[in-house]
Amino acid sequence: MGKRPLYKSADIEALPKSAHAGLWYDKFCLAWIDLSRTAAELDKGAWIDRVLGRRGHRGELKSQCERLRKMIESLNGRCVDLQTVGPFVTGLGLDHPVENGFLWHHTLGVPYLPGSSVKGMVRAWARHWKREDKAVWRAVLGTERHVGDVVFFDALPREPVELVRDVMTLHYGEYYQGGKPPGDWIDPNPIPFLAVGKGATFRFAVAPRRPSAAGKIHCNTACRWLAEALEWIGAGAKTAVGYGRFGAARPAPPRALAKGEAVEATLYRDDRGRWCGRTEDGQSGTIFGPSPDDAIVDGIRTLYVRVPPRNLQFQWVAGGSGPATGRRSPGRGRRRSHRH
């Protein structure tokens, strides 16, 4: 390869499945392939089309959102999951060869909303739209001289998001750029840009700056303002024309469980006194075979799927690991002779 830059020597015609979509989109733009082309000659739509579809690793996003939830709970804060009800654009004003930028998370490779932007939106809603009491919004959000009681975190998608191609059309470009009079003889200039499609669920999070009763109350107030602001004024770019609106997140359909799969579930007894497990997405089933001890039922335990998905049954194994069949692990006792 010698000393040639990577974007001049690497094959970048297609986005690799394991690549960071944001890094690839920003750094490997087709403008670098032929430096003789101007920005106007670049096929912007073709470059945008290369990152369309589902983006983000499901496992990484789930892990990141779960870590965020645990951290917020430890700080006595709150997480709020909200869903886009239309297109959502973030980072439109960033520099990019296709004229309109896009904000990608540095490690996850998905669009996100910085905590500073979330706080600015909530501040505008509380101060200028709702005209809340000055003492209240200053205590919650702070001023130029004093920090507020609530800390806002980056809003992250809970699952891979659907990226779509949208377009804005400049009708009188020569009038705005060259000072010529506007008229019907001026050709419109459609400009494509990247957007997040409808139905993407994002996790918003706030936490008190200091552990106190007032801080917890202010977090509740901030979450209420946040939900109202996202519903009425929206987040990101182009909110004046309806982009960036959010609503209550719809629960995802339960994931099909496979036999032998290890899942995390909460242990409990049903009304008949039987031990059962309930997964995070609400799927419940009885526990077959050995039963857990009453002293260890607090919190979440690892269970193994025995019969999916109708008449769901789990197996519990002491120590949190073991086979996912009806047999007990070697050295853990005899197998029960009766069937459930």
C-alpha cells in the first residue's frame, strides 16, 4: 500500500457488515475517490443509500442500555423510553461532503442525542413554552452561573434503528446564494439527507446531581418536561416541520425462546405455590425439577428453557449454571422420577 491514504487504496464500495457505520459514512465518502470532482458533482444520494436499513448491534445496544439503567438506579435517577412517531434527524448541521451531516455514536455506530441537546430542549420547553416558575426551572436546570440539580445523559437507541433517505428541496437557490430575483424559471435543487425512521425507541436518562429528596423530586419534574417537550416541540433538526417528535414506547413483542437457552428471570411463587420464572419481556413459566430455596429468591437468577414457547417451563440449577435438560448436573442428586 505504501504511503497512499487508506481511502485511496482500500476497497470501500460496500460497507462491511462488521464495520462502524458512522466512521465509514464520515471518513470514506466517495468524494475522496476522485478529488477532481466538486461537491456539486458528487452523487450524494448514492452515498447515503449505502448505510440505509437497520444499523447497530442488538447485543451491544442492549448491554449499553442495561448498564445505563443500573447506573441511573444507583444514582436514584430515572430512565424514560420514548419512541419516534415520525422521522428524526440528529447532527444535520455537521460538516460533511453531502452537505448535511449526521451524528453517530463514537463506539456504538448508531444515531444518538447528546445529553446537552436534551437539556437544551427541556430548558426551552420549560422556560419559553410552558413559562414555568423561574425559581423552579432554575433549580432543576440551572443558569449560566449556577448548576442545576438534574444531570441529563445521552439518549441512546435501545435496538438497531432503521435509517432512511429523506430529501429537502431548495427552490430558489440562485436567489439565496447569488442575489438574483426569485422566479419560476429557477430549477429546484433537491438535497438528500439521512434520517432515523419511525418507530425507533430511545432511552433517555436523568439523575440528581446530589443525593437528596429535592433532587429526586426535580428528576421527576425533568422527566415530565422531557416527555412533553418531545411530544410537542421535538428533538434534533427540522422540528419546525414536524421532525423529531416522540411518544410513549410500545412494548416489543416477546422474543421466541429456544430450548436449552439460558435466560435471566425473576423467581416467584404463583397462587398455587409453584416456583415460576418471569423474563424481562414478561414471559412466565413454571420451574421443572429442583426448586430454589426460599432464602435466595431475591433478585434475578439464570434459568434454562426446557419447553418453549407454549406451556413454557424452566429449569433452575444451583449455582446459576448447568444443563438445560430435564436431568440434573452430575453430583447434584438423583433425577426425579415423576413428570410435570
